[in-house]
Amino acid sequence: QVQLVGSGGGLVQAGGSLRLSCAASGRPCRRYAMGWFRQAPGTEREFVAAVTWSGRNTRYTDAVKGRFTIYRDNAENTVYLQMNSLKPEDTAVYYCAARSWDYELVPSQYEYWGQGTQVTVSS
């Protein structure tokens, strides 16, 4: 079992930055691909970014490319999502997730989920 705890959300003005963290406990997260997803009210949960267990490969949805960066510190069992140049449309609850080995873009493919952290971007 892997337990994930997400944090770092908050209220920020458009153009601002936030860094989300996802701390893993239980089994070491070094063999798990990690992903960040988000869900705005009335919408389905959508893929934002993912990183392989090694940290060498990453993937982003087009809407956040060039603004968000996902990276991980396996020694600390933590994955981060650095979000810059935030826009009002980035407002959502952000969830971190883990799955064995390679990443996927579909939420249903992930085995473990954090509790979500709210990000609100004001215009």
C-alpha cells in the first residue's frame, strides 16, 4: 500500500505561482510512476502531468506545457508540481496519483490517490 498526501494549494492571482507537493508513505515510491490530475466543478478529472519512476521522462497536457513542471525526489518520497504563469482556467482540485512502473494518462489506470488540494486562480 502507498499513502499519498497532497499539499501546497491555495489562492493566487493570475500570473502567479504555486508549488504542489505529494508525499508518499508506505512502499517506497521509487518504483511508481506519479501523476497529477485536476478536477474543476462539473467536469471530469483530467490529466495534467506525469513522471516516470526514474524521473527521466515527463509528460504534460498541452494546456500546461511551458508553465508547469513535474519532478520528483525519490530520496524524500515526494513529487512536486511547480505551476507558473497560472491562469483562472487552472482553478481546480489537484490530485496526485501513483501507479506501478510506467505512467498513464487515464485516471482509472492509477492505483493510489491523494486527497486533493484546491488551487484557485483569480483574474
